Amino acid sequence: MDVLYNNEPAQESNVRSYSRVFPAVFSRAQGAVLCDEAGNEWLDFLSGAGALNYGHNHPTLKAALLRYIEQDGVVSSLDLHTSAKHDFLAALGDIVLKPRGLDYRCQFCGPTGTNTVEAAIKLARKATGRKGVISFSNSFHGMSTGAMSASASFRRRKEQYLNPDWVTFLPFDGFTGMDDELSFVRAMLTSQGSGINAPAAFIVELVQGEGGVNIASTRWVQEIRRLAKELGAVFIVDEIQSGCGRTGRFFSFEHHDIVPDLVCVSKSISGLGLPMGLLLINPELDVWAPGEHNGTFRGFNYAFVTAAEALRHFWADPSFVDTLAARGKQLDGLLKTLKQAFPQSIASVSHMGMIAGVRLAGSAVASTVQQHCFDNGLIVETCGPDGATLKLMPPINIGEPELEQGLSILHAGITASAP
């Protein structure tokens, strides 16, 4: 189903997707709530596909942006020096990187996550002099040609768009069900005759969002990191959706005691849903020549302003981290209750911090539950190669009552769909 604005013929391309699933004309949003023109309200557990970790129009972030606009602050600056960019870099270093013992240079790549993936692959190839990339089953890294080529996600792979000759896909943690999957991966990458040359890079999501909310174990992550180092390959972690607190820590890799070579960051880094993509680079790998990789909108200062304010308002405050942990624990408890209530309907539940996947019997059931949720005030996305998993991504600062209300609507949706 799709909605036509004022009953006019659709002027937007057929490529639109979310508007077909959620047929409303939204006009206002605040916190965890979206409103349409008629005043109907929905709890938003989609959160801009992960671009709105702090909810819609957070008043502190909005006020910072309005002040900057009122002062005629620079809007678009390419890679020129601006006060807004310097302020963001200072906040990123002081609040995020230094306290975690991380030493990265920051490359502003453009407005979206896929820009950062393209830059990471390109840089890894230059730094190593190699071509190949190791990616993993059910991965998703973006919709530009290079990022799509490194994405195994079935629903996204369109061979006519891809350049797959340089990508090798290996199983993500638990994909094959083999007892010792890691030994298989190691053998394929280190044994003569496997047909796989030493790669330029490994690229991995430690929490696969589009792939079905698949969460890697620490053992698997550390072994894959070790393999990359042994092979002299660049280890790229895609934090585009899992970063900025979504898993309960600022970066998902913090759960596994590793340090990637390159980190792709986008979506919620701006705090307010403004477009921004950046690549964190191990200084030893910063082999770019000036202007070798660029983009017109890599200097969007409105995003720098709200990003710096988000880091200061949330991540410089220890109580925010405590509240985030408490909310993640609340979600965990609600999910366990949900699974216990529907042992036949729910195949599995995966969860880390403030992202969760509820896998149902199939895509038809998931779509039915999704529609019931929408009809009753909850927006939730489906994911996974077969579309059978409901992906829950409420704002990470959502209130306790709103989180409970959202899970209550989901509970009612599964009840209504049960045979």
C-alpha cells in the first residue's frame, strides 16, 4: 500500500520503499513519537534506520543548531577549516577517542554511510597494494557499487549493479552451524590451494542490522581480527548503524576488546539526523594524497554543530551511560517476557543494548505483525534475508514507559497473528 499526497498522482520514483509500508503523511516529530497531518501518533522504533538514536528534534541539539543559523554560521565548506568542524573534532577527541585510548585521524567522506565504506575500501587497497576484500554472509554495507559489491544481503544483491570479482564472502558467526566454523574460515584464508589470495581488507559489521540482527561473539570477532593482522590486511569495522550508542557503548567493537584499523561512522553521528559520514583512520594507514578522495558535501557544518552538541550533552555525562545501560536491561527483560509468551510464534530473539531482532515464522507473519503494529501506533522494520525478523531500534534515550508501550503493541501484534 502507498499513500498519494492530496490524491495527486505520485511524482516520486517507484524506488520509494518505506512509504509503501507505512502509508501516512508525517508532519511533526518529537522524541520517540511521529505524527501525521491528521494528528495520529506512532512510537518510532525505526529511528530513521538508525540515524535518530537520540530521537526526533532533541531540544538541546535543535537549540544549538538554531543558534548557529541565527549567527550566519557557515553551511557548506568542502574541507575548508571552520569553527564548527574544529569544535566537533575537539569534542570527538576529548569525549570519545581519548577516554577509550583510541588514536584515529578523521576523514569526512560525504553525507552517507556508503561514502565511508567506499573510502575505506579504496584506502585499504592503496595502503596494501592489494585488491581483494573479505566480507561475510548476510552483510550489508550500502547501496553504491563498491559497498553493494561487498554486501551479501540477499534482498540487496543485484548482480547487474555489482563488481564482485574482488570480493570473497565467508560465513559470519554461526551462519553455517558448523561446530568449528572459525577453523574453516582460517583454513580458507591461510591454506595453499584455497583459491583466496591475501586480501587488502576485511570488512565486517559486528552487529548485522539489515542481515537480521545477527550479533557476533567475542571469540569470533577476536579471531577474525587476529586473522586480518596475520595476513597483513586492513581490518574495517562498519559502525554505520551499530555505532553512537546503539549497542550500549559508543562503538560496538568496545564489547570485544579490539581496535579496528578503519571505522565507518555515519547515521547518528550528527545527533539530529543530519547527513554526515566520517572514516576513522589508523594514522599509519593515512596514505591519501591531498584530494585523492573527496565529496562536495563532506563539510556540512550544521551536522558538525549538532554532532558536537550531542557528544557533550550525552556522552560527557556519566549518568547518560548509566541510563542507557538501564534501558538496555529493561529491553532485555521485555524481550524475554515476549519470547516466553510466544514459544511457537517466535523462532529466536537477538539483542544488544538498544537493538533487537525478533525472528518470526516467516516473512508473511512478520509483515502481518508489522502491519498490526502500524495500525496500532508502532513503526517497526523487517529485516533479514527472508524478511522474517522484526528489527527494534527505538531511540536509545527513550523513556521507560514508551519502551514498555512499544513492546506491548508488539505483543498484541504477535497475538493477533498467532494461529
